Amino acid sequence: MTLFYPLKQTTLHIPGTGPAHDSGRGHLFIVLTSPDAQEEVLCVSISSVYVKCDETCVLSKGDHDFIKHDSFVFYALTKKYTVKHLRDRVNDGDVTYKGLISEEIYETICDGLLDSRLSPPWAMAYFNENASN
């Protein structure tokens, strides 16, 4: 059993998060908040750049070892996960811990959450309430 506990800047590869035509494909997720009082964290996914994607925060090869080509933060798909859910999936081997994202890239991603017109209002409010955790 792994002693995994998601904190802000944690990166995870989560399978089964692909589009409808390729639902088994996984994506890199970045944890934006440390756990709140309900043991939940806010996460954003990273996807390959495509025409008309949200260009608020584009990441490049080298910004994280998992990123191999230009990718964007898919703010429209921001999610909350419970610590238990993520810990159980990491312990089961279904989700893979991919280290921490650099502080600089993390700050850029967080700024983008507040700047993107596609960020869900609930996610922006949650981040503002929990960013200092």
C-alpha cells in the first residue's frame, strides 16, 4: 500500500478520461488545491492542443516529463475529487502519481483558471476559497 496523499502541485495520470471516441485514453491531471475540510481537491486536466481549444494556458514539452507536445489546460473540465478516491485509485494501480509540477508552471495554471472564460464559476469560487490551504 502506498502512502499517497494529494497536495497542490501533485500530478496524476488518470486513465479513462479521454473523449467519447477514445474513452479509455488517459490524461495528466494537476491538483490545484490541498485537501479542504471535506477532504476534496480541485484538479484540471491537460489535453493536446487542437484548433479552437482554450489557449489561456498552453504548456510545452519540458514543462512536465509527461508532456511530449503542445498541450493546454482544459479548464472547462475542472473536477473535484475526494482524497479517498484518488488514494484508493493510486493504491490499486489504476491512477499513476507523476510527481510535482514546478511552482512556476503551477502558478501559471492557477492564474489561468481565474482568467479562462471556460472555467466553471463553481471551480473559480472553490479555488478562491481554498487556494491558501
